[in-house]
Amino acid sequence: MIDACYSGEAVQTAVDLANTWKPVKGEDALETVEQLRDFLGNHPAAVPAPGSAAALTRADLAEAHVVRETVRAVLERAGTDPGEAMALLNEGLRRSHATPVLRRDHDRWWIEVAAGADQCAAHLAATTLGALASVIATLGPARLGVCAGSNCRGTYVDLSRNGSKEYCTRACAHRASVAAYRKRRSPR
């Protein structure tokens, strides 16, 4: 059972964290402690304990940026250089002192990667990198990638059955489809 190896919520947290940096536009949606607090509030899987996001500091923000850089680098390289992605992922898990933990919820068992410390960044790293490691182990590194849109560098994890995802969102896929249609219809 594939979903016993990773949490869809943790995978989405990893993608959302990487996409807080928009390199094409040069925008950063994780510039302040308040923005980090909001991000963690919207991604409860990434918080070590309820209420722990309230006491965040600038140091936590700096550590979260390091985690984001690692997560983004893994997502960017997994499809083209799986060895490098694996090295980055393993180093990030070591830095966070991550440990695999067996969990049970009703009749379902799964392995979760937990941080060895109660620090927010360590838990964020363990959650996101552990989820990406599980996806790579179960579905392969080609399921992680960067949007094929011409003006987009958004990242994605393809959890679809056929593994054919190329775009980060339906909007990017639609823009590419419209552009291809217009190109075919334009007079030469």
C-alpha cells in the first residue's frame, strides 16, 4: 500500500515550502517570522507541537530558509540527477537528526520521519524531507520535478497513477496548452 509510506499532507507541505520562493519573479513568501508562523499554521504536519509556532524567532526563520533551500534543491534535481538529490536529502535528514518512527492510525500502519529535536526547523525538515524520501523510495525520483511552464519554476510531486505530470498547477498546464494552440494556428 503506497500511501502507508508517506503522508499526502507532508508531501504537499514540502511542495508548498519550496514554492514560497518564486525565482522567476524574485518573490519570497517567507520573509518574516509572521509569514513563517502563517505557513506553519496552514501546514500542521510541519509543527512539532500545538502552539510551538507562537514562539518563533528570526533564528527559526533563518533555519526554515535552509530547509526550504534543501527541499527545493531535492525537488529540482530528483528527475535529472537522482544521486545529487539523494545526497542533499540525506544530509538534510542528518542535520535535523531525523528518526524513522512506526505509527498506527486505526487499521493503518505507516512509517513517519520525526525530528530528534523539538525545534521548528528540525521538525519541518524531518516532515518534508522524510515525505520526499518516501515518494522517491516508492514511486521513483522522476515523480519530483519543476514545472515545464516557460515562465514558471514552481515545483511539484506527481502522485498520479500514470506519473505524467509536467506542470505545477492546472493553470500552468492550461497556459502551455493555449500557447501551443496559438502557435499551431498562427500563419507562417
